[in-house]
Amino acid sequence: MFNRDEWILEQQNPMISKKKWQTTVDLIAKLYEAPAAYIIQHTSRGLQIVISSSSPINPYPAGKEFAHSESLFSQAVVNSCEQLYVNHATNSKLWKQNPVVQDHNVNSYLGVPIYWPDGSCFGAICVVDFAVTHYNKAFQELIWQFRDIVEADLMLNNQFLQLLELSTKDELSRLLNRRGFFIQAEKHIRLAQRLNQNVGVLYMDLDNLKAINDQHGHRIGDKAICALSTAVRNVLRESDVAGRIGGDEFVVVMLAQDQQALIKLTERIRTELSSLCVGELENIELSASIGSRLYGATELINIDKMVSEVDEIMYREKNLHHAAQSDAG
């Protein structure tokens, strides 16, 4: 999913039109007869220029990052959530220490905040000039109109993500559905490859679901499925990817240090599932067959094949368990 605390330039989203934003900042620079205009994103990592106007004398390209600093113009806009207009920075005690002023002799900055649909601050849109400026009220208000263009795209992005969540979430388990799981798991594999990390895969099957449905009804069967999904959610990290890919089948993909970590996680899921046998599930002994495998950083393959391999591991262990129970009987 789209992460607001990561740089937009490092994510892909069809609802955010960087081409339209480029046209917007180029038009701003042209109308203000300025060498530079920017759309800037704010995250916990600092500020990053998302879009930079195309002028050859523009001092900063798209992708330029700035650490958090009170002396930055756009940081002041983010902090105050208000318009900032500085028309003669090199002659200002407050702003002449600004690194943009010192490095490039910038004199003029006009910027306004940009907001996500929930009201949190995305960053700023601004126009920068080396010359001293005297923008009248109309010019100061004009930049707010350009800001609205960017915010409209962020609203579309938000609506797109809401629809995407509806299409990729399983309503019963509140985990990812099959489609959503494989989309997110593939991204997780690519991340692991970039970080040279191992990946653990768990494949789970709720035991005796058919018997539970036959003896207690499908409503209780659904509660049993929800109990397993709750157990999975309760023990996983936020960064792990979990999905319900079949009626009673669940898969987890995660960054893992070693096979022992997967074994411990398996036991935690089983313990958590047992603790959830309360209420209408009190007299039902819920259990799950769980297969696991650790894939080294150099072993990472197509996610479909990885899931298929761990599915086979789970069924082998399930059959061995059933055989052992039969021998004991």
C-alpha cells in the first residue's frame, strides 16, 4: 500500500500524476517569471523535492533531499501550516542563514502548505527567485490555486487506495484476500532482494473445518476462521504480509533471520489460537497445520512458486500428524 512516510518518488501510484504536477510547477515559474518552482514532500526523514521546474538555472533537481531544519523556508511552511512570503532574504536577519540563501543567493520565497485529505501536512508548493520580489495580493493568492490542483490529485489517490483496499481485503478475516496477498508479497520479496535479507513463508490450514461446519454450522465455522486470522494478526509485525488465500488457508511472508524464528512464530500462532477458543468456540479444540520455510537472500524466486513449495511442506506435515494419530489410536 501507499506509505505516506515514504518518498512519493520511490513509490508507484497511478492516481498521482507527476506529469501534471510537472506542468503545474513549470507554469508557476513562467507566470512568476522565476527561475524555480517546486512541489516538496515532508516526511519523518525530512524534505524532498518531488517536482522541480525545468529552468536550466534552477538550483535544485527533483529528488533533492533536505534534513529537518528550522531555517528552511518550506520547513517553516510545514511547521506553521501557513503561507510564507519572504521577498528579500539576503537582507533579513531571520532568513539570511537559510542554506538555500547562503548556497544560491536566493532572495525570494513564496510557499503555501499542501495537505493530505485527512488534514495532515503533505509538504509545500513554492516559487523561488534570486531577485528581490514585490508580489501583489493577487500573485500571493494565485499559488493557492495551484496548491488546489495538487491536493485534488492527493484526494484521488486517497479514494483510489480506499477502493484498492476494498478489492484486496478479505471481509471475513480482515486480512488480505488472495489477490491482495500476492500483490503485497511480491513487493515484499523485491524489498528483501534489495536489502539482501532472508524471507520466511508460512502456510496454514485450519484443521477439521469441514467437521466443525457439519457439527456446529457454518456460522461457527466462520468464527473458527476468524479465530485463526486473529491469532495471525496478534503475533505478526506490522511489516509482515498475511493473507487468506482459500477457505481455511492462510499465508504469511516476512523478513526472517533464520528457520528457528519461523518455528517460534509457528508455536506462538498455535498458542494464540488456543487462547481464542472462548465463548461459542470454548468446546471446540481449534488447531492449525503450519508449514514453513526460510528462503535465503540468494534463493528468492517467484512468490507463487514459494507459496506452492511451502503448501507442500504443510501437507506433508499434516499427513504425518494424521498418520501418527492413527497409529496412536
